[in-house]
Amino acid sequence: MDHHHIAAISLAGTCLDVVGSLYLAYDLLGGEHGPLRLLTRAVTYSVVFGIGYGIGLGLIFGLVAGAATGITVAIELQRAAHHQDHYPLRWEAFFSGIRGLGFAVGLAPVAGVEYAAVFGMLMMGGQTIAYARGIRPGMDYSARRRPRLTLRQLWSGIERAIGAIAAGLICSALIHPVGHDDWLFALHIGVTSGLTTTIGITFNPFIEYYADNLPERRMGVIGIALILIGFSLQSLQYWLALFDVRIA
């Protein structure tokens, strides 16, 4: 196992410990009128996008890009849940920049720093253009106890896949990805991005419903579970050392 993966797993465990502690401190954070509903969204979306990105492009990419996407999407959907208008375009461009940075940092170990930097900037520009066209996380917002995917949301996922493929091909024309075939790597990024986005959109209503209707006692149970999972992930490095598992 690579030592970078060990560090990433330990860091994820620390983050889960912090989040679990916040869930247990629900009352101290102001209950249903405090920031915990936003935190619930941020954690859930980070996990959903992180798993999708991680399966397609590796653990480090899943952690970084998943967190960047999950947090920004949660902020925007929190506003939609309160029936407020979407953020101004300058703020949406800022959110696009955070997600582009997350993609760049996650891709750097896989494709090289130069390729990742150009790809992140292209993704930021493409997402900002999508915002200007009315394509945003809060589009066709709904909060219900079952998944839902509208035709507009489906097309937005397809467009994201095509945009990511195009960005990958542009990067490949300028800078070849380290250790990858140009076309296949661009296709890999595009399919992963588009499919993960579509799955995330499909489960949006389900996540939104429970973010605003989760009972307080269940918040505490989730907090304890997160702390236990975080502790397990943090202890992995010590178990590997105990059993003399070689780390690359």
C-alpha cells in the first residue's frame, strides 16, 4: 500500500472524528436553526461524490474532488432549500473555481501537475459558462423521500461528461498525461465526472429531505458512528505497523 494512501485514509479519519463530534454537539450548535443542516448536506454530498470520483479515478482524487464538490453543492442547495434565489454569477464562478481546484489537486498525482492545472482551469471556465446558461445544482430542486432525475438534469450530466472529455483532449494536445493514453484517459475522466454528477443529481431529493427532517436523536447516533469509523481509519497506520505490512 502506498504511503500517500495511508496518509489520505488517516486524514479522512480525522475529518470524520471532527464531523461526528459536531453531530453530537447538535444542541450547542443551535439545533435545527444552526449550521448542522448545512454540515449534514456537505458531509453527505462529499461522500456521494467522493465515492463516485474515487471509484473512477482513485482514492486521493475521490477525497479532494469529492470534498470540493460536496461542500460547494451543499452551500448552493442550502439556499435553494430556503426558497431563496441562486447566488450571483460571480459567486457561482467562485464555486466553480473551488471545484476546478479540487479536480486539479486530485488529478496531479495521476496525470502530472501541468496537465492537472490546465484541466482545472478549463473545468472552472466550463462550469461558469454552464451557470450562465442556468445549469446549476439547484436546478429543478426537490426534497422528497425518493430519488428523481428530470430530463434537464440528465442532459446536464451528459453535457458535463462531454465537457470533461473535451477538456481532457485539450490538455492532452498541450500536455500528455503521465503514463496514460490520451483518448482513453480523457474518456475515463469524462465518463467518471458525468456519471458521478448524474447519480448525485438523482439522489438530491432524498438527501435534501433527510437533511431537513433528520430527528435529533438520530443525529447523535450518526455522530457516534462517524467517530467510530474515523477512529478505525486513523488506527489503520498503526495496525499496518503492528503486523509489519510493507508500505511502498
